[in-house]
Amino acid sequence: MIDLDESLSGFPVVTLAPGELLVQEGSQCDCIYFLHSGVVKVIQNDCEVAVRRERGAVFGEMALLLNAPHSASVQCVEPSSFYRVDNPRAFLQDHPELTWFIAEILALRLFNLTQYLVDVKAQYSGHDHIAMVDDVLSTLLHQQKTTVLRRGESRRDTPDY
């Protein structure tokens, strides 16, 4: 287990009030944030998709790794503070323990999403529309590094789930 305070001690702590946005969906910045204290909600396309209160929860890592705009907004539910890491690529190259920390979070998200889709597939087996779940699951399980499509872009007529 990493000691966030030790690993991030040289970085500024940003404090926000309830209702304030940490990151805005569609925006870009060269930083990532680690939750120090508080509670936030993650909102994508005006839909609340998660609430995070775990110390060390990371935000902005997908935009950083994919070199893309933020895929969701992060809004404070209560007074919250975050470590702000500017120039995160250089920092993460010099701090492999935090790189592994982020990789484990991303792997867990993918694992949970895949498990959910497998459960949906099992619950609806025999239904005609389950083929879509097969396509999504297959894509998730076999996705290799490619360019990231921006919202509204498409390489073909059917979406690549």
C-alpha cells in the first residue's frame, strides 16, 4: 500500500466547496488529482455515474493516458481537497508506485465492467438483443491500443463498443 501523503507531499492541495467542479467533461488540462478528503460525484452526459469518497481516488487519469478531453465531470458533494499533480507524465515516470496504483484502479474498473456485462449476458441469454452485449464484451476483452475517438467521431457506421 502506498502512502499518498508521502508520495504527493510536494504537490499543492486544492480545496473546493460543495457544488464546485474539479474537472469539467470535455475540458483538458495537464494534471491529475488524488482525493485527499471529501466526497465527489462523477457525472457523464448529465448522468451521475459514481460517488467517490475513497482517499486516493484519482481523477483525470483517463484523459492523461488517452491524451483526450475529460470524459466526465467531477463535482464536490461536500468540502473536498485534492492533491494536484501538474505535468503528471513526468511525475509518473519517476514514481512507478503511483503508476502501478493507477493501473490497479483502471484494471479493477475494467474487471468490474466485464463482470457486469457477463452477468447481463447470462441473465438475458436467448434474447435477440443480447448480440449487442456479445459485441461489447468481445471488444472490451480484445481491445488493443488504438487511437481514441472523440465524442461524435466514428471510423465506421456502427459504433465500436
